[in-house]
Amino acid sequence: MVCCTERCIKFTEDSWFNQFCIGANPWMARYVYGFIFLIINLLAWGVRDYGHGALTEMERFKGCKGGKYCLGTEGVLRVSLGCFTFYFIMFLTTAGTSKLHVRRDSWHSGWWSAKIFLCIGLLVLPFFLPSTLIQLYGDIAHFGAGVFLLIQLISVISFITWLNDCCQSEKYAKKCRIQVALISFTSYISCLCGIILMYVWYAPQPDCFINIFFITWTLVLLQLMTCVSVHPKINGGFLTPGLMGLYVVFICWCAIRSEPATDRCNRKTEAAAKADWLSIISFVIAVIAMVIATFSTGIDSKSFQFRKDEKQDENDVPYGYGFFHFVFSVGAMYFSMLLIGWNSHHTMQKWTIDVGWTSAWVRIVNEWLAACVYIWMLVAPLVWKQRHTGDNII
């Protein structure tokens, strides 16, 4: 009887339900947080596209200018505020956690029942706040979304730089020579094909000045990054500018796709808007990509450490909990901007995301910033070296 009781206790301690309620697995925890973030994203979309009737019944929304579309915008911002508050609380309560099996580690990796109730309460609470506070949060969310884009940009560039350093190391330099050349060649061919297709699809007429400018300047940035990287004093090779070229071409494509579908220079977007199934698929892919981008950026805390050569102990946390939750908190602001087109007075159609001229210009500025940050990361070591040498001479 005693043996049976001990087995039951052991089964209860090792069961999945017990781990879900108490928790001790930080690797599994990050997927749960990502899934919660995905559900909240879908909730915000549902409020925007199908929550007009419920929001109209609430008298506190009557002061909203812009009718039902403004109600949808406020609904997105309210859901986003709840999501931001939840992850920001998690950031405050887990920041600085360095060791496993401590209270803050248990709070991050477990106590899911309490955190789910907390998340639900924080999602409901903003719907009882006045519209003035929600509009103020919408203004702040512009800045928070910009911080998210900057963090994501640094993370992407750090990954590309790490990949290049790994391939050029003494251990893999000879083994990866063919792979590096193949990836570089494929990247440049893909960039050129993408630029040509954008000219054909989005600049069919000579008077499409804005699209021609966007695409041409992307080509200039690609050439500029390549020239700086292969300069004899830098000798960065073709791999990093090729991969960065893919990134900036992709951002340029996203920017042009964000232009309103009624624009005659954007026929592909207009055709996609007419095909309901294509719009739904594009929307679902965009939401999933946004969640994946937030998730991958959140676990990349090492790219933002000042000392990266520190040895990790067995009891050290596998990733920065505070940074992880901070990325998700600003990611909540980012997805709200995508769903309202970065403009609280902009009308968004159903099954659309990140559409509008404001969204297009945000993407373009992000592309230019990406190229500038990458070039600076190439040039900075040379500049600091020259300054240091000059100081010694003096």
C-alpha cells in the first residue's frame, strides 16, 4: 500500500499537468509564451474585423471619431495594451535572472494557471479604460514598435555576422569554402531576380516614380554594401552583403506591398485583394511570420550582451528571461501597428495587415536603417583602430 502511494506521488510529480502548473522547463516555456502571443494576435484581429457590433454597444466608445473603423482600431489597441502589460510585468519580475531553480526561474517557467488568469484579466481591463488613455497608448506604441524593429534588425545583422565569422574561422574555412560561394552566388541572383520582378510588377509605367525610387535605391544599397564589404581594408567577403541584400530586398517588397491596393502602380496588391482565398493565406502567413520573428528575436539575448566570451555554467539560464519578455512586450505594440496600418485614423479592410502609406514608409525607413547599421558595423572597427593609432602617435 505504501509502495503504491509512493508511485502515485511520483507519477503526480512527473506528470505533464504538474509541470504545466508548477513548471521547471524554460525551453518549453518559451513555446508556451509564443503560443499565447499568437492567440492574442488572432484575438486583436478578430476584434478589429468582427468586433464592431460588440464595441458599438459599449457607451464609452461613442466619443471615438471615425465610426466603426475607429472602434476596430481602439479594439486592437486595447488588446495590445493588455498584451503589453502582461509581458511587461513578466519582464519586471524576471529581469536579472541568471540561475536555474530560483524563484524567478520558477515564475518564468511555471505557474501557468496563475499567469493565464493574469493574462485574461489584463486583456479585459483595457476595455474599461477611457478612449483618451487608449489613444495615448497608441501614440506610445509607435515608439515601442520602432524599438522592436531596431532590436529585430540588430538580431538579424548579428546572426549574419556570426554565420560569416563561423565560416571564415580556421576550423571551417576550408570545409565551407564551396558552401559559402554557393550561398553568396544564390543570394545575389535572388536579389537581382527580386529587383527585376518588382520593376515588372510594381513599376509598369514610367510615372510610377515612388516605386521606381524605392526599387532603384534598394539596388544602390545592395551595390554599396557589397563595395564596402569587399574593400581591401575591410575584406568582409560576399556572404554577408549577399544575405543583407536578401533582407533589404525583402523589406522593399514588403514596403511596396503595403501600399494601398487602389494605387494603379500596385496591380499585384489590387489583384490579391480581389482573391479572397489569397488574401486569407497572405494574412495567416503574415501573422505567423510576425510571431516567429518576435519569438526568434526574443531568445537572441546574446546578440545584445557586452561580454560574449563568458563561459556558461550548468545552472545558468539558457536565455535571458527579461530580454525575452521585453521583446514580446514591444512586439505587442508592433502587431497593433501592423493591424491598424501605423495610423489610428486609417481604415483597414478585412483580412489585411500592414497596409497604408504610413506602413510603406515605415518599411522603407527600416530598410535604409538596416543598410546604414550594416555598413557601420563593417566600417566601425577600422574607424576605431585609426583613432586608437592616432592617439598613440600623439
